[in-house]
Amino acid sequence: NGLKRYQKFVDQKNALLKDEEKRDDELLAILNEGLIQEGAKVLFERYNFVSKLVNPVQDFLCNIAPKQHRVIFGYKSRKTLYFTGHFEPKSIKKLEEILRQELIEFSSQERVRKSSLVGPHRDDFIFTVEPSGANLNDVGSQGEIRSFLLALKLAELEEFKNETGVLPVLLIDDFSSELDSDRRGFLLNYLKNSGLQIFVTSTDN
């Protein structure tokens, strides 16, 4: 698939960058172009998937923890913040242009570090809390982080069901950890009516 093709270009580029005796600028340009084309496709699919989760995650979070502040999705590359909160679709061609420009800007660093520094393999999601804009990992309690991750997982489950028509298996480890009775109550009610096959561990009797 596309992700495997992309990773193959990354692996070949890393091997070339590490081998100074066989450094071949023409081959490096070819590998960069493959990375750009396949990387843009990976980004496009990734954005489309995430865009489908943004609203369901907020809905689940409101039900799991109604007093918790809204958490905003962000997606960041080495240089560019692609979206925060609201998905703004970009064409594959535009994503190729962004990757190409970033590769030009980081080419010297890549040679020094002998590693591919640009592309979706180096990207990450960030989650910020409104209205402060602070990172959830920095300011959220264990319960707030756990609630958001549960909301994210439930949104993924719903999207998987919608896309495939298949009911996935849900594994929940240490169910009672950092969740108060209200949050556990909502989650249990959702799971009871979800039709999912569920495996749960808990320290409670």
C-alpha cells in the first residue's frame, strides 16, 4: 500500500545518507521525489481520516466529561502546523509543494544528521486545551487525559464501523483507573449498547 511504498523511499534515502562514500545526489533527488509523491498521499489520507474524528471526539468527550474543556486537534510537521481544530482540506498537489519546500529547507540538516527529517514519518499530533491553547499533556490531569483518549478511541471505533460495517473488538486495560463514577457510568452504558465484543480489566471487585 501507499504507506509501505513511502516507507521504502524513506529507508532507501536513510541508507544513502548514511553511506558517505556512495553519496549520489542524482539518486537522492529521485528518492526525494518518490518521498514527496507518496508522502503527500499518506498526508492526504491521514487528514481525511482525522477530519472525520474531530466532531465525534468532542461529542464523546462532552458525554464522558461534560465539565472538561474542549480539546483541539493539531497536526504538525517539522515546520508547518497543518490544521488546528478545523480540518482545512489541501490537494495532493499542494501537499507535494509543501513537502518539496520543506525538503529544500532541511536538506543541509539531513546531510549532517544522515537521516530523513521531513515527511509524515516525522509528524505528530498535538492536542491543546481551550481557551489557553496549552498542550493537554502539560496541563491536563490524568483523568482529563484518560477521558480524552477514551473519547478518541470511541470515535475511532465508530468510524471503523461506518467504513467497514464490521464491529471491532475493544480492549480496555484497568477500566477504573483515573475515571470517576460518572465517567465510568457513561462508558459502561455506551459499551452495553454498542454491540461490540469487549475485554475489560479492572482493579475493582
